Amino acid sequence: MALDSLDPRIKRCNLQEQRTKDFNSQPLDQLPTYEVFIQLKETKAFEHAGIVHAATPDMAFLFAKEQFSRRYTCTGMWVVPSDRVWVTAFSDLEENIYDQIDEMPAQEAGPEEDYEVFHLIQRGKQHQHVGRVTANSHLQALQKAKVRFNAGKPILNVWLIKINDLQTTNLEDHVIWSTLHEKTHRDVISYRAGDKLKQFKEKQQPDG
Amino acid sequence: MYGGGNTFEATKFDNLAKEDPIKLDEFEARIAGGEKIEPADWMPVLYRKQLIRMIEQHAHSEIIGALPEGTWITRAPGFKRKLALMAKVQDEVGHAQLLYSAAETLGKSREDMMQDLINGRSKYSNIFNYPALTWADSTIISWLVDAGAIVNQLANSKGSYGPYCRALERICVEESFHLKYGHHAVIHLATGSKIQRQMVQEALNRWWPPMMHFFGPPDRISVHTEVLMKWKVKMATNDECRQQFLDMYVPKIWELRLSVPDPNLQKNEETRQWEYTEPDWEEFKRVINGDGPCNKERLAVRRMAEERGRWVRKALLTPDAKYVTPLA
């Protein structure tokens, strides 16, 4: 029996009532994931925003733009496949993860490459970009990052991403965010109804 | 934002005695100290299971919740309303994405979540099994259902699981315009012609009983509930959420000279609690188990979307694609 729907678009699909529970998803049917980093202002660091599911970096970029930057100003976006992020263990609250480098297993040296370095300094917050190092392995990158970026608060967790794995925006791409300020229909301020409500209430109480 | 994470039955109470007592102590101390739990941390099996279930059902509620309102996009009265409703529905679908991602960090793949939704093994907020018969219904959903969800979600955003809290914070910020838009649209109808007032009153009458179901039946206070509250998985009881909702929105309904279809609804000034006719929990059970006016349609639409898009996703997939659990 075809399902009736109030939505004309759904009615046209002529959907049949589902009698079986035989829906099967194949592995990767929902595509692999990409981690997304956002820069809210030019003066601010890139910060981890979340993930998107996508087939390619370009597609990840489009989805990330919709998902994480359709509401607020944005000056840059990076995406990277989730499996290309190198992650340290989490340190306990008062400890600094950089103090544990000596206990980490040695790594074979490869070609020199650039790595972007991200820090987590508070649980519940997101990783922030702190800078770039050139190294021949993740471990060496971590050692160099310790020298350059380890200051102040204990670092709880570090992510390293080779810059060749990152898909980044450049200045010409910024035009994709240029229409944001015109889209006021997503702003609370566009839905002021106080006056109308006041008038209505006054009319209800003519002697008050 | 569509809540209802609290309205579903809990996972079976696992025996905590099986957990490593030292790790359990550390875990509980961390939560008691106001710290967040992150995906890589040790956590009890029950905590993981309960959170997957809650976040997944919340995500399903967002993606299914887009359907009753989506029904009115093509027939919204005027360009401004259409633009707003489209943006709102897009937000809801985006919220589903954020929540699915948070659940994925706990180790359940999105494929498995989709499969469980479509095969009826995993629930979503019961309120979306009812139809939006008129435009006024869609405005009542935008206003009151979103309001109810905000009550739920603000509570949950103070919970202990980092990725879920971050998703909820983002959702709550985006959500602020939905409530204003919904209220604006309801005020427009309620201060309009006689026919418009009648339309919005009838819609309110239709949505009131599901709205009273929305926060779920009164919680049975059990050891299980106590544990989940200690672990900051459950942040407020169903009745607390319902009372808060009534406190905030009944006066706003009354000031529009609309009536709530419950002659017993009143605030007891002594207890400072709202008194109301107990909603029909038998109907709630019947509908949540599949026998509501729209259950079949909601799942069939979701199944169609998944099946018709499958070949596109397959064609796009590169041979080296590999799934790893996302990071945070």
C-alpha cells in the first residue's frame, strides 16, 4: 500500500509501507570522516570544530563550509582525513604531555616534512593550532614542538598533521563567506515582535 | 534542536562490580571535579552504552524532526517565512550531523546507527510521529517543541561527556533564532484575523498532548538513575524539565489569549509546581512502539533517502578510503 503524506514532495515519491526490517548498511556506506578546523578571525588561531563525512577532501570542504561556517564570520578552514592525524596520549591534569616524550617509542626517520601542531590545554575544549615545525618523523616533530611551543599551562594532548595531508583555504576562497552578513534571517534580531504583542495586549484591556 | 534524550528507556543496568574499582574511582573523581570525559579516556561499559543510546536517539530526533516542518517549506506564507523555515530545517539536519559525530566517538559507526533507525531498533523523539496538518502546526512546532528541546538540551550541555557537550553548545547557539522565529510566527497568527486565531488555537490543541509526553514519563527513582546522575549522563529528571517548560511558556501562551487544552492546568502557588491532567501514557507507549499516525512515513522517507543516495556515495568512494573512529 502506498503511504499517504501531507508533504506533496513525499507523496510524489509513491513510497511503499515498509514491512520488513531488512535495511543493511555496508561498511563505509556513510563515507570516511574528515576533521575540520576553523579560523573565526584573522587574528585567531585555527581551532578544531568537528568532523564531516565525505568521499574526497573537496567534498569534505564543501560540507564543512555548510556545517561549521554558515552562521558566523570565518576567515579560513582546514580539513584532513581523520586517519591522517597523529595523536599523543592524554596526560593527567597537572602533567604535561611533552614531559613524556622520552618514554615514547622511537620512530624511523623519513624525509623532512612540515607538520602543523595542535594543543589541547583544557579538557572539554577543542584543539588549537599553535604553529608549524619541520621534522623527519612525528616524534621529532613533537620534540621540536616541545622546544618552540611548550610554555605556560600544561599541554594535555598534542595532534600533529603533515601539511601535505591538509586541504586549506587561500585568500581567494574567502569570497565564499562574503554573503554571510546579508543573511539576517538567521539572526534573532530579525524576529522582534514585542510591539505587536504590546498593541495586542492593550487592545484586549481597553480600560487598562 | 529537538530533545528527548531523556525520554527513552534506559539501557539494562549492568553490574558495576565487573568494572576495575581503581579506574572507576578515578573516573568518578574526574566527573565530581567538574572535568569532562574525552573519547580516549577509560569509561565504564554502562556509561558508554547509555551515552551512545542517548546521543544516537537525539541525532535521530533531529533528522526525523526535520520532516514535519519540512512539509511546509513549499507552502510557507511568503518568501520571508520560507527562507526562515528552510534555514531552520537545514539547522536541524546539521544538528543531527553534529550529534551522530559525537556518538561515533564512542565507537558506534554511522552505518550502524542508520541501520538501527530504519529497522526500528533505535527510537527518536515520539512527538515527530504526529502530523503537521496546517501552517499553524509548523509554527507551534518551531516555537513550543523547540522550547521544550532547549530546556532538555541546556541541561544536557552541562553533562560529563566532552564531545556531546560541545555539540550541544553549538546547537544551542544556532537554536536561538528558531525559538524567536517560532514565537514571531505564532504572534502573527494569534494577533491576526479570527480565522488565523482559530487556526493557531487548533494547532496548539493538537500539539499539547504530545508536548506533555515530550519530556517522558515521571522517572522511577532507581539505583540506575542515581548512577547516571552521579556520572552526569542524566542532568535533570523528566518532571523537572516539564515543570521548567510550563513555567516559561504557559504564561506566554496565555498572554496571547490562547487557551491550553487542559482544564486542570494551574500553578500551585504554595508548592510552586504546575498541576496538570496526567498525559495518556498508554498512548505514548503505543505511538513510540510504532503505532502512531506518521511512524511508517517517517521511516520510509529516511529509508528512501538512504537507498536512493547509495549509488552516488559508492561511486564517489575512493579505493583507499578507510574508516577510523573520529577524534573529538
